[in-house]
Amino acid sequence: MKKTGTSNVVLVDEEDNELGTMEKLQAHQEGRLHRAFSVVIFNDQNEMLIHRRAKDKYHCEGLWTNACCSHPRFNESSKEAALRRLQEEMGFTTPIHYFDSFIYKTTFDNGLTEHELDHVFVGRYSNVPKPNPEEVEDFKYINIDLLKKDIQNHPENYTVWFKKIIKDYLNELIKL
């Protein structure tokens, strides 16, 4: 296992202890548990910023998800990575706060398995993002009730981790 490289993920155990690194695609092919993060952003009207993943992503392409999600690099904290990727993906920075983490595992139609220990961060931002078109196909701020209704009616349009965040954590996140 390599210890460096931006295309690597940090392998962890269920307590988030580092076990080494692995090339990102290989980790998804083997379904290895690795560290990830998700950033949830609300505006001043308590609408949530969501984005549609670019069509050329290696999984979950074209699906709606939270403002930003990715993997920290080796020797990079999840918060540092979240702030870096928020700028790289959505074109802005804003203060974020750690909320919680969870583990999920799902296998996609393309044979890849997402097995992540996902650290959730929350922040506030009310301006218009300037997303990177290589990462983001579309974005919008959406009313929470409309979002929950759309997820209920069209769950296939949303990423697995985002649906878990909405189902398990939304009521606490919106209060922060």
C-alpha cells in the first residue's frame, strides 16, 4: 500500500484508526473501509445547498447530493480536506463545524463498493457558488420540505450517503 498520492484514500478501521492508504479505485473495487467526509451547507433561509454530480464521475454520476463530499489525503485532517474540496468543487469557503460520523456500505451497478467512514461537517453560506464543471453538473438551494418530499418520491435521484444524512441527521443539522 502506498502512503502518498492524491488518488489514494486512507484506509481505516471502524474506530477511524488509520491502516494505510490504497489507490481510490482499488479501494472501491475491493470494498475497503476508508475515510471520507460530507459537507452540508444551509443558507440564511435554512435551504440546503445540493449539487448534481458530474456525468463522468466513477460512481453516482448525475445524482444529487450534499454540497461537497470526497476523501481526505494522507496526513490531511477531514476538516482540512472538507475546506479544500469545498473550494475546489463549489468555488467558495465558509466556516464549517464537525457534526458526527457514520459508516455505510453499498455496492453499485458498476461493481464498485462504497464503504466509508463519513465525517459530516455543517456550515452556512448564502451566496451563489461557482462550481467546478468537472465535479458539478448543477446545483441549487432547496427548501427542506421539498427536498424530503423529492427524496421520498424519487430516491433513485440521490446518493446513498446523502439519503442517510437526511434520514438520520437532518433535524439536528438544521439547528446548527
